[in-house]
Amino acid sequence: MPLVFSLVLCSAAALTPEQAARAEAIGQNLRCPICTGEPITQSTNDLSRDMMRDVREQVAAGRTDAEIYSYFAARYGNFVLLNPPREGVGLLLWGAPLAALGAGGFVLWRFLRRRTTATPAVTTAGEEDDPYDPYLAEVRRRTRQGGEGA
Amino acid sequence: MTDLSPLSNQTPTPAPLWRRLLPPVLAAGLVAVLGAALLSPSRNATDGGPLVGKPAPDFTLESLDGAQVSLAALRGRPVVLNFWASWCGPCREEAPLFRELSEQRGGEGGLAILGILFQENKEENARAFIREYALAYPNLRDPGAKAAINYGLTGIPETVFIDKAGTIRHVDRGGLSRERLNVGLEKIGVKGI
Amino acid sequence: MLNLISFDASPLGALGQLSLLAALAFTLGGTWLAVVGGLKADARATEAARRAVWAVFALVSLSTLTLMAALLGDDFSVRYVAEHSMRASPTWIKVTGLWGALEGSILLWAWILAGYAFILSLTLRRDALRPWALAAMYASLLFFVGVCATVASPFTPLAQIPADGRGPNPALQNHWMMAVHPVLLYLGFVGLAVPFAYAVAALVTGRLSDHWVVVTRRWTLTAWAFLTAAIVAGGWWSYETLGWGGYWAWDPVENASFIPWLLATAFLHSIQIQERRGLMRSWNVWLIVLAYASTVLGTFLNRSGIVQSVHAFAGGPVGPVFLGFLAFLLVAGTLLAAWRAPHLRDEGEPPAALSREGAFLAGNWLFLVFAVMVLVGTLFPTIVEAVQGRRDTSVGPAFYNAFAIPLGLGLLFLMGVGPLLPWRRAEGEGLWRALRPLLLAGAGAALLAYAFGIRGVGVLTTVGLAAYNLVGLGLLTGRALRQRGGGFLGLVREQPRRYGAYLAHIGLVVMALGIAFSTAYRQDAQVTLNAGAAPVQLLHETLALESTRVEQKPYGQSAIARVQIDGRPFEARLNTYLQGGDTPFPAPAVRYGLWGDTYLVVTAFGEDGRWASVRLIESPLVSWIWWGTALVVLGAGLTLVTPRRTAARAPALRAAPATD
């Protein structure tokens, strides 16, 4: 893409700071259609700049976030939405980490609950504070086990 | 890989077979999907897009000759919109096709062809391009890429085929060949060239 | 049939290719010997396999050196040099050319793998694990040396020898970090092959000695430290070259390096449960298998071009080959683990929830969920495309941040609790007593931050958790100092592992603060400056364009804007390279500061150099990320130091506080 020598930056409608922040936040979630995976706020090419200006104009015109997103999605497809909608296929995406959290938590809970007998809360301070010696630990473990087994 | 079942494998009785087989099955599934994605080429490289079947967004733009051109005024005629720029190589390759198309199918009441400039940094270059390929149809300035964004442009060249009723029937991305041009023309009821 | 060698056309190419083929032959022989040694418990076969590693390492080294010599000597009869190097490049670019393109990077990978295998062959004990660990290492070597010697050989002859090469990828010429980041990344990725080999050996033999625990922990820690440094170095590269003032964009290739990191971090904690308590054996083996498989998955994503990324290599014939290896590793690895892991029985009963084990396991849980989240986000568009036939989904930072922030904060919380808890079991009341000062410190810090005008919930929580962590570590260290007497250095020397871990934790806290502040309070503004015009006020600075100039280099050109920002000169560049055509590669001018960076990128120049469009970014605490990483890596290094023995060991039983 060649450099384009235009002074378009200041031409956008004047926005209040809140509106500017909103436009920025929306731009973060719109993918530059001609780059590899960059939002239009990051990439420096002209199309991104024009799209960003378009976003600012729509914000100034009082359109909601959802309206602006669907405006771009209707033209570029869902591909352009970096914040994938939480509906349809998107539910699978958004649900997967939650499912992992739930399933993992359940398994962990069951595992930790499996203790049959409560071990007395004796902590050997020596074991805590000494530099760790695997050999010694193994000997301790063996003797302890032997003791319990007997 | 969400499976945490090995945690529960500590019991003297091993976990049931299905649970032990879950990770390998998940792994195999993952590999299968990756394989499918790797071996099947992306199918929307040259056509489609969300605008197909929708009414073509209207625009009123100024041509390089200074005339105002609006899409609404062309209602009732099939329209071919070509987004291009002089610095784009494939645009050069397809330009003779458009010249031929406008010569054979253009004219009063027939097919309307419009060029829209995209990120043209020097209008002089665009004029030279038009002269070089003797393009006789209007080529429009698109300040701020408004029309380009409205048509969901992802790169040039891109050609939009609009039927008589003003509905987009086909979008071609990337340089046109005669065959690909005819595919689009056929969809808007224009005989191929 | 591939045409692999031509002696007439390229002596160097023939030498490199021959040594690769010989290395492949030794690898094949070694694999066979190792498997025989394992199956028949034949010590001689195992010994032969061990020695074959030396030959493989020597031969792969020879071919790597050959390629390096060809790159430095501009020998364009070697295909790789002709395709990816050129005379005009400065020497450091020629050196980085070794990993600047696909074939060379795979050769480097094979070389590092052979190097690790060599070190492994020298340190392996004579036990039942030895042949199988070697065999697993050979399996990895077989793939990488095989790919190198055949489908992705850098040495295959050229039909015609060009006068000059085509030159390197322009994105790689833009910053010296490209000399560092890939090598660190490979050292980290490939380092995980060794614990993987040990895990396979453990699965095959059903044995896990304490030696196993110590060795895998050390290797994983080494790989982990490299991986940490590599990921952050990659972030620094992005910061310094991509021109938007960010360092992490949840790009698929970035994610691909992050998943192994998450799994390795989980492993480094849960292996300690095995070390101390003899628990979680099969779980640890699982983690290692998954971590190594995820490195190959990452490489596959990077090399095959099935994900869209700024960092991806172009797709090529190696995509299917890598997929095959990935399939083999993932399916065979998980099958082996599913079949054999139940045989790795734990001694003793499962840990209690309120114990250090419990905290580590909770951390493991969050790390795994994190890894799953990143994996799903990375692959989701690809999966949708495979199912629907159209690329119609994107997953961007909004998705990742929605989960990464709470998960990261949860991990920060656990990171403070873990060191407080004793092994085995804690009393709820004692824990609460120990936790109270930390929570108070955290709440105090958050309130203080609030008073200073910070309002973001994420940032406030990060500040609170940072104070909580630091106070916790400080109290623990203080208590140890009081109990033991003597200086801090003596303490560290006696227990490098503990204080190394503390240091790494401090580093992570520093990084977390850097990430939180630089993300939340980054400011960005653009303006067009006219040369010699009156200064312009932008963000908190005054900008004036002093001059513009163009520097011609043999490999491209730089357009430079010299801008005075508050009286200090910044020279931001737009570089173009011969190979990149018109595509500009920004090289921002960054002034690093302890409290924040000032970052200037030039986005466009006027044709006559009378004006320049610039983007000014101010982000606070970015450099804390780099310094935090240095602490993390230093801490990881410290944990590997052998402790100095105390003269007499104190008797083991003493009245114990529930904490520490």
C-alpha cells in the first residue's frame, strides 16, 4: 500500500471525550479488513483510518454500539467483528472457557474431597524450612508409610 | 484438552475406559479439524460476501470529469461496479476486459459500468490509466472511501454486479478473467463476452 | 524424487546436505538401537544409541555451520542463501538469516534439539528409563532432522546460481530483537522435548524415581525460563516495530507460544507436590505430554498458514508434514498416557484443600482453564471455517481479555496464598491469621490507588494483589531471617530454590503492574506536523517537526522525521526494504522511562518532506514488563543453583506456625 498524502485526520466531527473514548473502544473491536488480524485502531493504512472516521461519525450521529457493529458486519461479514457476538456459534466460543472452568472445578473439588481420613494438621517445621533434599524426603516418606502400614 | 480425568485416576480401580479414552479422542478430533482446515482451501476467496442478495447501497459521487453520478439514477439497468486504483497490478490486467465490455454491452438502457477509485493517491495517475486503456465509462472519486466501506471492500480490484432491480447478485474479489466476468454478468442477466 | 545433492554446483551445499543425510542415518540407527535397548534391556544397545546421539549432534552442527558459513560468505550456490539473503545486508542480518525463513528455522530447531539430546546423553542415569528417554528424544530428532534433510532442506541445488540473493524478509530486518527472540523461543520450545522424553520413558516403564522428578523439574524450569524470556522478547519486538505502542495482541502465533508456557508453569508447581508428597504422578506426566504437544501445535500453526497472523511464515509443503507429526505426538502421546498413566500410582492420600498442595492444584486448574481458553480462541475461526467452508469469524482481544483478566487476577491471588500455606494441611484459623496482614496491605494499597484517582476495577485489583503478594513474601522472608539470624545472602545461598521462586513471583507482580497500567492508561493521539512550524500541544507534550530527511542504504531506505518533544529530539523512521516494495515498516522512536514511555511513530510523509503525520503514544509502566521479566528469569535461574549445605541440620521437629 503506497503512502497516501492526505490530511484527513482532523476532518472528523468534533466529539466529546466520552464519545471519542467510545469510538476508540468500538474501533478496537473492528478488524482492519485488509490486514492480518489487526484492529482498525492499530493499523495505519488509509482504509482503517477511513473506517475509524466512519465510526466517529456514527458515534457523533448518536448510533448505539450494537448498531455500529451490525453496520460493519452487514458489509464485511462477522469476520470484521473482533469481539465475536455471543449468539449462535459464538456461544460455543464464549461457553468453552466457562465449561472448562466448571468441569475443572468439579473434578478438582471431587479429588480434594476424596480424603477419607483427616490427617492431623501436624506440620514439621523442619521440612518446611530446610533446603529441600529429595533423598531425605523419600526416606521420610518411606518410613512414614511403613509406620502407617504396620 | 479440558479433561482433567487423570486427576481422578489415583484410585486403585482405574477410571472407566471411556474416560481414559476421552483425551486421545479429543486429540484425534483436534488433529482431524486442523487437517480439514489445512487441506480445504478457503472457499470464499473469489465470490460471495454478506452483501450478495441485498439491495446495493446507494451513493452519489463525482466523476473525474466533474459529473455527479448516483446509483439510484441507474435503477432499471444492470450495473457493474469496479473498484480500482492505478497502482494496483491486477486492475491493469482486467482493464481491457472492461473496455471490451463497455463497448459490447454498454450504451443507452444497456449495462452501466462505473469505476470507483480506491485510495488513489494521485489523480493524475488515474487519468493516465483511463487514457491508456481508453475507458469510456465514468470513473468516480470516493473521498474518505465512503462507498468502499459501504460495499465492504477488502481490497482491489473488486467488482460488484447489480441487477436491474438494484440488488447485488455477485461480488468478485481479485483480478477478473473473462470466465469470472461472465459468471457475474450471467447473474445479472447480461450476456457474457 | 527430490534432487538433493549436486557436487559440481555447490560444494558447500553438498557438504551441508551430506551431513544432514548422515545425521538422518544415525538418527534412524539410534532410534532402532534405543528401542532394542529398551525392549531387551540390552545395555550395549542403549550405550550405542547414546553414542549415536553424539554423531547426530556433530553432523547437524556441521550442517548448521555450513549454512552459516554460506550466509556469511554470500555463497549463492546454496539455495537458502540465494532465496533469503543478499550481499548488501549488514552482517548481523546475515547471521539472523539462519532462522529468518522456514528451512533455516527448522535446521536451527533440529540443531538445538540435537544439542539438548547431546546434553541429555551425558546426564542420563543408567536406569530403566534411559533407553526409552533416548528413544523418545530420537523420535523428535527423527522428525526434525528428517524434515530438514528432505522436504525442507536449505541445501537442495539450484537450477541456476544467481549473482545476488533475493534478500531477507523485510519485517525481520527492522529490529535487532529478531536476532534474539526466535533463538530464545526455540531454546524454550525444544527444551520441553527433554521432560517429554522423560515422561514417555516413565509411561513405558511405569517407573518414576525421585531422580525423575528432579531432572524433569530442572529441564522444565530451564525451558520455561527461556520461553518466558522469548515471549516477552517477542512482545518487545512488537512494541518496537509494529508501531501501535502495544506488545501483545492475542495474535494466533503469540498465543501458540503462550499455551506451552501456561502448561509448563502449571507443571512446575504440581511437580513439587510429587516431589514432596509423592502425589499427582500421572497428572504431571499428562501435563508434560500436553505441554510438548502444544509446542508442536504452535509450530504447526506458525508454519502452515492456517491461521491469519502477522508473524506466520508462508504456507508450504511442510504444513502437512507438521500436521502428521502433531497427530502422531498428540494421539500417540495421549494414548500412551491414557493407557499407562493409571499405573503410575500415588502413595498416600490426596491432598487437603487447605494446604500448599491444594493451592498448587487450584493454580493448576486456573492455568489449564487459561490454556483451554487461549487454545479455543486461537482455533475457533479455523474450526468454523473448516465446518462452514467460509472464514466468517474473528476472535480478538475482547474475548481473550474478558477471561484473561479474571483468570490472571485469580492466579495472582493464589500466588500470594501458596507460599503461606504449609504442606499437608493448614488450620483455617492459622491461615486466616497469616493472611490478614496481606489482605489489609492489599486493601490499603487499592484504597491509596483510588485516592490517587485510579478508577479501573482491574487496575485497582491488580494494585491490591501486588501489595498483598509483596507483603506476604516480605513477611515470610523477614520471619526466616529472624529465625535463622545471619544475613539475607546467607539465607538465599542456603535456600536458593525458595528465594528464587520468591524472586520470580516478585517479577510476575512487577509485570502484572506494568501490564495493567500500560493497558488501562495508554494514550494515543495523531497529528500532522509541518516542518519548522510552531510547536503543537499533544497529550502531555509539545511537538515540533524539526526536519525530515531520507537515508539511502544498500538494502533499502529510511525516511526520518526529527521531532522535538518537550525539547528532546526523537528520530522516528519509516523504513522501506528492497524486498518489501513500497510497504513501509515503521521504526518508532521510544524514550523509555521508569514511570512511562514516550513513543513516537511517523505514519506518513509529505512528498517534499515539508510535513509528516505522526502518532504519539504515552503508556505508563511499560518498562516494568521488561524489568519484571528480567526478575522472573533471574529467579528461575536462582532456583537451579545448588544450595550451600548448612553444617548441621536442625532436628526436624519444632513447634510450627501454621504458616510458612
